[in-house]
Amino acid sequence: MGQEKYYSLKNVIFLIIIIALIFFPYVADSRTLTILMTQVFIFSILAMSYDILLGYTGIVSFGHAMFFGIGAYTTAILLSMYDNTMMIFLISIIVGMIFTGFVSFLVGLLTLRLKSHFFAMLTLAISGLFLVVAEKWRTVTKGNDGFTFRAPDLFRDRVFFYFFVLVCLVVAFLVLRRFVTSPLGKVLIAVRENEQRTRSLGFRTLHYKVIASIVAGVVASLSGSLYAISLRFVNTSVMSMDITLDALLMTIIGGVGTLVGPIVGSFVIEIAQHYLSGLANDYPIFERWIIFFGMLYILVVIFFPKGIVGTVYVKYLTWKSKKSRPQQPKQSVPLVKDKERLE
């Protein structure tokens, strides 16, 4: 009964947040804030995809920006080569997902046999290879200079694009939540906790890790396509290490293995970057805003060791266990007024 109340409470909170986000563009009435929240949604999708690897499978990847960049370049190239219609945009998302799924399958087979830092370094090397290809294949990618392209006419209205990205975020969240709560997701969690024991139970852990890599890569490709549309520009920075580090920080700050945590982490990081960099115009000390951002990250790690959502969830479970624990009846101590009563 208590578990049912917990899930119903989560669903109510989820609906309240969605309703608040739907009315946000009309309440805020600020183009800058609308664009900023759109960026938060896009990086939330990226961070959730990384959480599938780090939080639910225990895989640390330094090459996740590769999948993000593939999605961004696929959308940009197809829209620049063909008409900037909604149909071409949707086709570019599908093509990017298919190509990313194929690449993540091959990368998973090549790298997931390795352990810990060996895997992380190899993913970084493969991501660097794709970055070099994007830099040298100038006839298509225009190298480091990048290129602009026209987005579909419907996306000229930033509010419409805001709602489109919000729908993508909600759909991605629901799909990934169904994925991690499925029997396959339970096996991934078992792999994270103890891969050797999971293998001894008869599970082919490599297959499950490859599936997790494919799912994470496909979702990251979606965020890359949306990111390219939001800027109407793409260059090799979409495959840089900074993108992977952003996804990693968002996941850790928000809470590893929660799916909601990466969304909260992306909100914290994007808002902090926006306002700290904006303060540099008025206060010279904030010209080195990255230092204050690092201090913010240190404080979050100290006071929220399991991430913001993870720490709050642990506190909630502790409070709930104390509340449900039956209280021991206090033993009444008789009042003794004189020695005769003791006798």
C-alpha cells in the first residue's frame, strides 16, 4: 500500500511539473528564458542517455559526444542538401538514430570486453577518430569552420520549438523509464552491482551492455539533432570532449541511476552557466566564471554525495522508515514518595 502511494505521488508530481512547463513560455514571456529552457531540455535528453551507461550499467564512457555529434551532423547535412521541411527533419532524426545505433553496436562489441579505464580510454580514442574525420572531410562538414543551414519554417517560432523539444524530452523519459524498469533493465542493474556474479547466473553480460550502449547512443543522437536545430549551425565542437564532460557532470550532480537526476543536473548546470557568465558584464570578478562554477560543483558533491535527487531520495526513505517504525511504549515509573512505599 505504501509503495502504491509512493508511485501515485510521483505521478502527481510529474504531472504538475509538465503543466508548469507547458505554461512557462506564457508566464515568463521572455525569449531568452524560453531558449534557455529549450537548451535545458536538449541536454537533459543527452544526460539521460549517459545515465543509462553510467547509472544503470556502470559504464564510464569518454566518447559519448560522438553519438551526439553524429545526430547533429546528420540533421544539418540533410537539411542543407535538401529542402528545410519538417519531413526532411524527421527523416534526418531517424537516419541519425539508425546510423548511431549501428556505430554504437560496433563500438560496443569492440570496447565493452575491456574493463574500467581501458574501456573509457578506447571510447575516447574512437570519439577522437570521428572528430578528426569531421575536421578533415571539409567537402561535407566544412571542417572547424562549420556551416549554417535553414531550419523548418515551423521552428522559426521559438515557442513552438520549445514545445516540440519538451515533447521529445517527455517521450524519451517515459521510454527510458520503461526500459530501466523492464527485466532487461534489472539485468543491467545487476551487471552494475556485480558483473561476475551476474555472468555466473547464466546471463551473457556483454550482450546486455551492448544493448545499453545502443539505447544510449540512439537517444544521444536525438539530442544532437535537436541541438543542431536550436543553433541552425554545426561544427566540430559537437564532438568535443566538453559535450561528454557536460553529460557526465549533469548526471553526477543530479543523481546517478535516477533518470530524473540528469534532468535536474542539466537544469542546474545550464542555469548556472547562463547567469554566472552574464554577471561578467557587471562584475569583473565573474569574468573567470568557470572558477565559481567549479566551486558550485564541489559544494554539490560535498553536500549531495549521491547527487541532488539521490540524496533527497535517501533522506525521504530514512524519514519514511523512522515514521513507519513502531514506537516503543514508554514504561511508567512509579512515583516514590517515601521509604514505606518501596517496602
